[in-house]
Amino acid sequence: MDEETYFEADADPWRRRRRAGAVLVFAVVGALVAVTLWARHGTGAAGGRFALDVAAGVAAWLLSPLLLWRPVAVAVALTALAAVSPAATPAATLAVLQVAQRRPFRVAAAIGAAGIAAHVAQGLWRPPGGISFGWWLLLITAGYGALIGWGALAQARRALLISLAERARRAEAEQGRRVAEARMMERTRIAREMHDVLAHRLSLLATYAGALEYRPDAPPEKLSRAAGVVRAGVHQALEELREVILLLRTYDSGDEAGDEGRPQPVLDDVPRLVAESRDAGAAVELRDEVAAGGAAVPASVGRAAYRVVQEGLTNARKHAADHRVRVVLAGRPGTGLVVDIRNALPAGPAAGPAAPGSGTGLVGLTERVRLAGGRLDHETAAGEFRLRAWLPWPA
């Protein structure tokens, strides 16, 4: 279907509704004009005035369907006819309602004021029978006011419905955008997780591989042990990489289950992390001064602290492999958890090639700590690199 055919097909229902509305207006106005003429004839109106009423009524009847296409212009014409004959009053009042429904309030008020003025002129030279002129004018004014209010209310309701439909469409689009952003944030989180886990594991392997390369004269049992650690570390790294890829595939398929079933590290896993570094030959000192006082560290805080220690040990192996690393954990409920990691800076170039890295580990770690509600600082002072994190620990 081409563009022109599409818009023509879309316009057909609207055109049909307008035609049906024109037929309805034509029938209703015709009936009201006929009733008005019959009433005027029944009260004894005859001769020239009755002929004038018939002419004005027929003209108003023929003009009334055009209100659906040109409401203001037709309303002005019908108002002029209403000043001449009461037979045009039904069409003139219907015109005010149409204008109030489809045009701004000030335009409808102007047409209504013109209609009242026209009926004032009509009542002055053709006084209504059976009611005083004052009461008749009051009824005319109240009727026009009610029609203008009704039309304005209908227009406001239609605008509200259109606005609600537009808001619903925008909300649906916004929801789609939020889902896409949530997926992107989760992918970023998984990427950081992959960096933290694999960077730590591969730095251990690089340390053992360096020992095999630069110490070929080591005792066979140490070489065998180092080779076994490299082999086991490679298998573990591959397993962790497989888990990350599985997570990425899970989110690609739209499954929101994520990694709920995968155990996440907590603060109690820090000693195991330090032990792995010691097994790799690193000199790591761990001081645990955490005073729990019966309140356990929240899982999110413990996980963030674990990642801080992991990143600190990884950086130390990369840039200061032969220097001692000191890790201090301190804090209590209500004051927060502090993770302090320090290692001396090498005096000269490091022996052997430096381990590769993305250079964004601390950037990602800072963001991770910030999302946990804490703060992370790192600096070089007094010949050592210092990494310090503070994490909230509610009482």
C-alpha cells in the first residue's frame, strides 16, 4: 500500500462519520423548523410574516449541515437569520454548540453574544407571546450560556482524551527505553564482573608463569607445583569466562533471571582471596579489625569490599610484584566499613614484562563503590600506593 492510498484509507472513516452527522443535523433541524412553523401558524401568524418565517426556516435548514465543515461562517449566517425569524432559532442555537465544541472559547463566546443580540432584535420587532420580554431574554441568555458551556466541556474532554492517549503512547515508548537502558546497565555490570574476576585470576597465572620463565633452575617439585597451579588456574579462568558468556547469552535471550543462582563473593571470602595471592608468591598481610557486634555486614557492602581488595591485589601484582601488600579491614555497624590497601612503589623498572590491563579498573571500582553508597580514594604518597574505600554499614 503506497502512502497516498494509506492516508485515503485512514480518512474514509472520518468522512463517513461527517456524512452521517450531516444527515442527522439535517433531519433534526428540519424537524425543529417544522415544529416552529407549525407553532407560529397555530398562533395565527399568516401573510407576509409567515412567508418570511418559511423562507428563513428553509434557508436555516439547508445551511445547517454545513456546520460540520464551516462552523463559524455558517453560525454567523444562521445568527443573522435568527434576527429576522424565530424559525431560524433552532439552527442558530445548534450552531453555537458546534462552534463551542470545535473552536476556542473566545470565538464561541463571540458567536453566543451575537446570537443573544440577534434574539434581542427579533424580540423587539416580534415580541414573544405568553411571556414578558425580560423573562424571554433571560431564558435565551441562559440557553446560550448552557450551550457554550456544554460545548467547551466537550472540547476539553476530547482534548483530555487525546492528551491521555498521547501520554500512554509516550509512557509505552519510555518504558521500552527504560528496559533497554536497564539491559545496557546490566551488560556493563557483567563486563565489570568479568574484569574483576578474570583480571585477578589471570594476574595470578602471570605470576606463576613468570616464575617458570625466570627461575628455570628452581627445584623440580616447585616447578611442578607452579605448573599445576597454572593448569588449575587456566581451567578455573575458563570456567569463570564460560559463566560470564552464559550470563550474556541469558540476557540476549530476554531472560531476566540473571545470575541469581550464582554465588557472589562477600566479606568472609577476603581471607581466601588473600590466601590465593600468597600461594602465588605475593607477600600479603591481612588485618581484620571488623567489630561486627552481632550485626552482619550487608551482602552488597561485603561484595563491594571484596572487589576493592581484589582490585588492590591485582594492581599490586601488576605494578609492584616484589613488594609487600598490607590489607586492613576495619569498622563497625553505624560507622561504616573501611578497606585500606597499601603497597610500596618499585624504585626502578619492574623485572619482566608488565601484565596487560585496560587501565580502567579503578574507574569501574570507583563507580561500583559509589553505587553501594560509599566513596573510594587512591593516591601515591610517601613512596607507596594507597587505596582506601569507605562503605556504609547501617547500625
